[in-house]
Amino acid sequence: MSSRRTKMPPGWEGDQNDDYEYVPLRLPPDVTRVTASMRLAIQAEFGGWELSRVRLYTDGSRRVLLKRRKSAAPATEPAL
């Protein structure tokens, strides 16, 4: 999974809230649904991220938007 910032798909920009920080991810087509689910569950448990949106494309790739409440601590991106 790519942890670098990717461009938000159309329509996702308006969903953002000032109380949350967001990270868009792109999952390549070779990442299975089970593997993606497990990796995202690990991020949820240990990084405080929760799944906001998923978009599946015809080539098998996915765009995922993760969110978590903003805190006073410095933000770290998910290490997928």
C-alpha cells in the first residue's frame, strides 16, 4: 500500500471536517480485499485512524480516505 499523499477523488473534498485530519491512500490492484482490510484494521487499532470512504475502480485499485480526530500531539501519517 502506498502511504504517500495522493490527490483526493472528485467529491471527497467537501466531506472534510475541521475536527478531523484526513489522509487519502491509493491501494494498487494487486492488494487483495483481505490484505487491505487487515492493514487498515491495524492502522485503526494502533494509529487511531478510521475508515471514512473507499472507492473501487475498474482496474482493481482502491482509493481510501482515513480520518481521525485532531489532537494536541504531532500528527503522523499511517505507515502502510
